[in-house]
Amino acid sequence: MLIQKWLAAMEDINHVILGKRRSVALAMTCLMAQGHLLIEDRPGVGKTTLAQALAASLGLSMKRIQFTSDLLPGDILGTSVYSRQSEGFHFHSGPIFSQVVLADEINRAMPKTQSAMLQAMEEGYVSIDGVNHDLKQPFLVIATQNPREQDGTFPLPESQLDRFLMRIHLGYPDPEAEKQLLRGTGRNRLVSAMQPSLNAREITTLQRHLEKVYISDALLDYVLALLHHSRNQPQGIHGLSPRAGLGLVRVARAWALMHERNHVLPEDVQAVFVSIAAHRIAPRENHQQAQILAQNLLRQVDVEDPGN
């Protein structure tokens, strides 16, 4: 069964990214739900390794883009180059034409470059000189963002943050995991030795299967209550958009499928809610404060009677 292969791939990643099983599960869920992932964290905690391990375990191509203040949209998307031989222009694809794209330190690029990247993520194709070029499928962008207090950053606007289905935080490993990390083999060697558990066709089959995962009307009412409650908060936080609601349902279905169920439970919605809501309701707060606000929303809405 495909879900067993998927779980095997996730276990392989957990052998590389030690002590971060929940973060790995959320990253895998984001891919299954056909979304894009934002990681806000300090350097050196394993963000690049997570992207590399995910791509290797699923047999997907991967490119890394280092975002800097002088990076141009063409450096990401590609450009048309004139050929004297054919007396015409030929499109040379950029690194975004990969199945897993690591957009490293995305908030160090100028807003114009950020916008070009995010537009391609949303639309699934790149338009150069009036010609559309489809991106590879499955397609996942894992963007890393430096903490906002660091110098030389251009924070993503709220409208662009909303394009990321989920945001997670890796953080430092616990002492036992870090000791195992120090004792063990280098992460790069472990990643290079990984064998894919699935292929691209099998991943797209799983993604399509999400539509068959049942979610009841009562549970949809619960999701609606969370959305509406977020829009009526005395703290003046940003309300969750309809896009966030659609994403929440899709990710809850993926979480249920990853737990080998064909129906969604309230626990599935609650398990993924914070990673979907926090960066939308409080985009200018730090990660921990945004998580607290999202967790408060969960506590304030009753599963059994969400209308109250």
C-alpha cells in the first residue's frame, strides 16, 4: 500500500533529523496536501538537511536557492537566451524547475524577487516572454526565514505569508538527540545513502486520494467556527482567510491518511491547526507568540458545539 511506503520514507527522514518527529510529520503532510512550507529558525538547526532528506527519501529532484539582496527574478525562474544558430530565443530554466526547491533565507531578497517566487508557487507555472512553462510535479517549496530581529531582512507581507500552507519551527534538539547527533555519522553522508521509498507518480496518486478522505458536516462546522472566531478577537489579530480554511481541511485529511484512516477526526484538525494558523493570525509577532495565539483559539472553540 502506498501509505506504508510513505510512512517508511518518513521513518528514514527521522533517522537523519533526530528528535524532530512532529516537525518531520508536518513537513511530509504539507507535501501530501500540495502546499508549501515556511520554516523560521536560527541557522544550523537542520533546515537544509530536512529538505535534502525529504527529497532523497521520496526520489524527488531538489535545488537550493540562496536568497540575497542582489538576487533577481530571472535567477530563480530562468531567462530566454538568443541563439545565433536558430536565430531565435530559447528558454533556459531556472532552479525553480525542480520538484523540491529550498528557498534559503527568503526574506533576505528584495520584495520584487520574493513576489516572483511566490507567484510561481501559487500558479504552478512560469511565464517568460508570454510563454507559460509548467513546473514539475509534485512540487514543494521549503522556504527558510531568518528571525526578524536579524539585520538585512525584508519581511514577507501578509498576502505572501498566506501563500505558505504551513509554518513550522525546528528548534534545538533535546539533549539525548543532540548527543546521538554528535556521536553518529555526518548528516550529508546519511542523506547521500538514502534510497527512495516512492516515486513521483506514487506521490501524486496519494495527493489525489486526499479528496476521498471523508470529513463530516459537523467537523466542517468546527473548522468554520475556528475561522470565524479568529476574525472576532479582541487582540486585533488577523482573521484566517478562506484560503486558510481550505488548507486546514486539506491538511487535516492528509494527517488522517498518514495515520491510516479514511476519515477525519477533530484531533486531526487540532494537530495541524497551529502550523497553519499562527503565521496568518499574527504575522508580525515572533513564532512563539503566534503559536500561543493559535493555541488559544483552539481552546476557545468547542468541538461538540462550535457555534457557542
